[in-house]
Amino acid sequence: MTSQRQAILDTIDKNRDKAVQFLQKMVAIPSVTGDEAAIQAFVADYMNGIGLDVDMWETNWEELKKHPGYRPVDRGYEGRPNIVGTRKGSGGGRSLLLNGHTDVIPVGNGEGWSDNPWSASIKDGRIYGRGSCDMKSGVASHILAVEFLKEAGVELKGDVYINVVIDEEVSGHGTLDTVIRGYKADAGISGETSDLAVQPACIGRIWFQIDVQGKPAGIQQRYLGISAIDLGNKIVKAVQELEDHRVATVKHPLYPSAIDSLPCIIGSFQAGNYPSAFPASAVLKGSIGTVPGEDHEGVKQSLVDKIAKVAAEDEWMREHPPVVRFVGYDAEASEIPRDHAIVDLVSRNFTELTGRKPEISGRQGAADTRFLNSYGETPTVIFGPGSTAVMHANDEYVSIEDYLTAIKVMALCIYDWCGARD
């Protein structure tokens, strides 16, 4: 631990209260996907205030649609800007891109929460509120790491880009548009939820819908009809069989527990439209998890084939086959080599700070790293203070100590990766 590195850590410790208050301010700003204007304005103003060059722009929806990474969405991006705050280096160092999102999932009317979802309250060493975990704490750790490096008197050689995006929960298009805008770096770190594990990979996620048509009948002569509920139950069983097969056969070293990593489920089953009417139609919705290295389109086809097989075995569905559609969220799995230099650097700095070797694993959730890895020429590892186990949950929280550790790891990684002037 050199004197300059120690000075960085001392600066962060001195600013502990400031770091906590900054995250509380972020959490207190509601930013459900589609309503990100206020949080993005706050972040942009803050980064301007600490001397970063801030690029803030709105996505051109029509241009975005031309990119192969685009997935259909229901609304455009007016009033929902993305941000890159740049700290230019003096030259001669490597560049680093820090990526994170500020949009969060809905909170309803606060049902199931112990407090206002936007309270940003502190209890038992945790900051509570929607987005505290997923992933405003990750974004805050990036911004404050850069700020505290400057306060500690560090002059970097390489450029640092702080990329703060919208729409991650629905599409990831904020990060995709960052790539389209031309931003790239020698490496990247995503602050997504990882429980401080170092994660070179993320799973993919495929949403699907299956429309089932039975034979209508009056309720008195229901025996003449064919229930879409009965047909739908056969579909549910088929999807479970597909999951069983995938869990038994799909392997990846960063995902040793296939049952946790490869969900293939029906999450919604709606049939009929009236309590006293025969259920002649049903709509089943679900999702499939994938791991890096799988053929994304091939996984989709495996579901189509499985449903076709069960339909062929049913006298009614053979002539009236269910319709499988892939609608909504569609994210490919992604990874960088486990021995990549950025993975090694984050791991070493975590160990230096904590005295523990980090868990090296694959994230059991999709992440925007897929765009940076596949299209952005920016190999990106995931490391964040939030826990995937509590993201999207009621009473979402982040550990303050984990958050502060993340700031320190980020600061040292920037210092080491980008290099510093003597």
C-alpha cells in the first residue's frame, strides 16, 4: 500500500458521511423506468459540479431501431437522457468505462414496504429504498470514486468515462445507445448487483408468450368444449420438462448450480374471461435463462419445438396448435475471459482491502455488459455493492459497509488501470 494509495483510502474514510448522504439523495428521487428525467438531471449536475465533462443526450429511437442489438419497446426516449461524464487523463494510460443505470422497477402503492419506498432511510447499517441495491449504489460508487481521487490529488493518465443510463430494466437501450454514440474503453466495470463478487459473466433472459385456443362451449354443455385451462396445464408441464432437460445438460464453469441459473418457467397463466363462462382461450407467459456460449436463437427454437411436440400428442392441439411468441425482454448472455486483466485487477484490489479472496462467479441476472462486450469493444466485468437476492424486492436495501468498500475498490481500480502521474 503506497502512500498515494493510502491517501485515497483515507480520503474516502474522511468522506463517509458525504457518501452516505449522496446515495440517500439518489434513492429519494423516484426513477421508475420511463420517468428518469429527474434522477438524470441530478446526476448530470453533480458530475458537472465535480469538474467532469458531461455529455447528456436523448436517444434517437428511429436510429436505434436500425441496430442489430435493438429489441422492440413500447415507448421512445424523449425526456429520458443518457449521460457520460468524462475525466480526461494526461495521456499514456489505459481508459476505463464505468457503467450503471438509474431506472428502477415500479413500487405500486408501496404495498409490502415497511416504509416509503423512496425514504432512503437508514436502519441496522443499511440504506433502504427502491434502487438502493439495484443499482444506484453502484452508480454512486463510480461517481464518488472519481471525485475522491481528485480530492486526494491524483492526476490520472488514462481517461475515465462514467456512463449513467436509462431503460435498463426494460431493454438496456441506454447502454446500447452509448455504444452507438461512439464511447468505448480499454476495459469496463459495471456496478450491477453482485454482492461484491467479481463477475465476468451474466446470464441471458428470454421472455415468451404462448397463446392457447380451446373449443368454445356453453357452460351448461361444457362437456362439448375443450378447456384452455386443461390445454394450458399441458403446456406448463412441457415447459417444466424443458427446464429439467436444460438443467441436466447445460453446463458452464461460472454457473455450477444450473437449477439456480437456468429458470425456464411459466410465470403468468390467464384463462377465460368470466367466472360463469367456459374458458376457451388462455395466455401463458414465462421466461428462460441462458448461460454464455449458448445459441440464443437456438434456445428459443428449443421452446418452439417442445411446444410443437406436446401439441402433436394432443388430438385437439394437433389441429389447433398453440402459438409461441417472443415478446418483451430479450437479453443475450455475455462473458469475458476469467483471466482478463480487468477481472484480475478488481479481484486483487478487493483482496487488498478486505483480506479475503473474492467470489468469482457468473451473475444470475442479465446485464448491460452484453452490449459493451458484443458491440462496444469494451470488455466489462461486473462488480457492485448491491445483492441480487434483494434487488426488486420490497424493503430493498444496500449495506453501507459494502457500498463504502465498493467506492474504495473502484477508486483503486481506476488508479491502477488508468495510471497516475507522479
